[in-house]
Amino acid sequence: MNKCTHIGLDVHKDTIAVAVLRPGTTEVDERVIPNTPEAIRRLLARHDPAATRLCYEAGPTGYDTQRTIAALGFDCDVIAPSMIPRRSGPRVKTDRIDARNLARLHRAGELTSVRVPGAAEEAVRDLIRVREEVKCDRQVARQRIRSFLLRYGCRYPGPRGAWSSRFEVWARAVTFDEPLANEAFQNLLSACFIRDAHLAEMGRRIEEIAAIEPFATDVARLSTLCGISTLSAMTILAETCGFSRFADAGSYMGFTGLTPSEHSSGASRHQGSITKTGDRHIRCVLVESAWAYRHAPAVRGKLRERLEGQSPEVVAYSWTAQVRLNATYRRLAARKGAHTAVVATARELSGFVWGLMTGNLGPAR
């Protein structure tokens, strides 16, 4: 019988539902406390840190509760929501039931915890994520400009309608007969250009951070792979929070959500689309980087500069990745199309990333 007291917490903005499961019993003591450091300290004052384990489900409140509990000397796991076993029968969900289930499953060892980043790690990760959100906002702003022009019958005279520097120059010069239409359009342009300025500033700041330790060495190493720039490398490093916690390349591929789903029964085996579980930020960066491997292997331009000063083993590994991933892309693109091929290429690229950052410089499997 487990001799630890297990406490399940269902954490919300204002309250925390608490379920205390003591050793030798299946009965749960339940209560609801305010979500404040003082209330958490009062709750844990009557428990022994050496014989008490707590857990709560990862959510919008972040890791503040875990850090408060850890500062009091207690072990607290943050549980991955997608990995919590759930029964299909009951259709009643309350905070108390959730806390009770967490305590029982935690004692049974059926829960999977996530790695809690340090405060500095989380701050860098948040800066990179905010940049991604601003980039999405800019895309929306650009689409609004296109839609506005379309409504007024203004069509770009160039050969392509994609956003480019030439398109931007043309859009700045567009005028309308109605003064208010001009005013509305100028506001749309201003919103887009403000986001351009924000992106440029945040990109510059992230590159400054990437140039100093503890990121400089790892960023330089990751950037030896074709298609991975400084910003991509920083995203991968900040979201991964340590490659050593993955036992092999396959487990890291699963973390990125790029592995195919599977439904097998008896003698039949069927693989479907990728799982899209794990970290979507890394997945997006890897898919974007994988497009570089549609070109024939070559070492030139910025890649040549990034390879300077690296060991011969790393340089050879980078070339091996180019050759293999280009072959993967070409083989699959001929049969399944470019988009399916690039996702498969990104999956193998994640394996090369894991090998490079863990010192396993053999080919990815």
C-alpha cells in the first residue's frame, strides 16, 4: 500500500478544489480553497513534505501554483491533460470530481507529468510565442487590406498577387474617390505596418538573446541544419527545454506530433495522418524548415557561414541530413504530393535535430 498522501488539485483562477487521499484508505477528503499563496500554505501546513505528493492538471493558470508548492518543500506534478485516463460512462463533471480523480490516478501511477520550465526559460519561450502571435496578427491585417482592395475593384497589376515589397509599394499608392474610404484604407495599412515594426523589433531582440549563453552554442549547432535559422533554432530550444529527457529520436518525433496515427487490429495495420499531439510550435517550425529540403543538397550562402567553426562530425551530419531528407521529399512528393512529403520530411528532420543536440550523430531512424 502506498504510504504517501496524494493530493489532487483542480486549479482555477479564483479557487482550487482539493482532494486529499491518505494512505490505507479510498475515502477522499474534499474542500475548496481560494487560489492564493496564503491558502495553499495553510492547506499544506498540516502535511509532511516527505510523505505528501500533489498534482494538478496543466491549464491557463500556468506553473505559478507548482512553484508556490515547490517553494514550500513539497513535490507537485503538473499533469498533461491529454494523457489523463477518462471513463466514457459518467457524464457528470465538477471541480471536486476532477480533483478526486487526479488524486486516485496519481496514487495509481496512471498520470503523465509535463516538465516545468524555469522562470527564465518560460520568459524566453513566452517572448517567442508572442512574436508568433504578432506574426499571425500581421497575416490577418494583410488579409484585411486584400479584402478591402477587392471590394473596391483594385487589382494588383503585377504577375503575382502574393504580398511582396512591390505589392506593398503599390498598395501605399492606391487612392479612392471617397475621402472616408481613403481614411479607412490608411488605417488598415497603419495597422499592418505597426505589426511589421513589432515583428522586426522582437526578432532583433530574440537574435540578441540567441547570441549569448546559455543559447549561443546550441543555436549555432542547430543552425548547421539546412532550413533552420536563428529564430527557428530558438523556438525549438525554448519549447523543448532539454533534449536529454527524450530517450531516442522516436520519442522526440512523438513530442512534435509528426508521427503518423495508427489503427491496427488483428492482422490489419492502418496508419493515418499525423497525431498533432505534443508541441505545435516546434511542429510548425519544423514543417516550415522542411521546405528547404525540396532543393538539391548544397552548401552555400548563409549555410556555409553557419558551418564555419563547427566540428567535422557536425558538418558531415548536416550534409547527411540534406542528402537523406532531399531523397525523402523527392520520393514522397512523386507519389503523394508536396504537402504530404514535406510533413514526412519534417518528421525525419526532428530526428536529426534530436541526434544533433544529444550527440547521436548517426542517421535518424
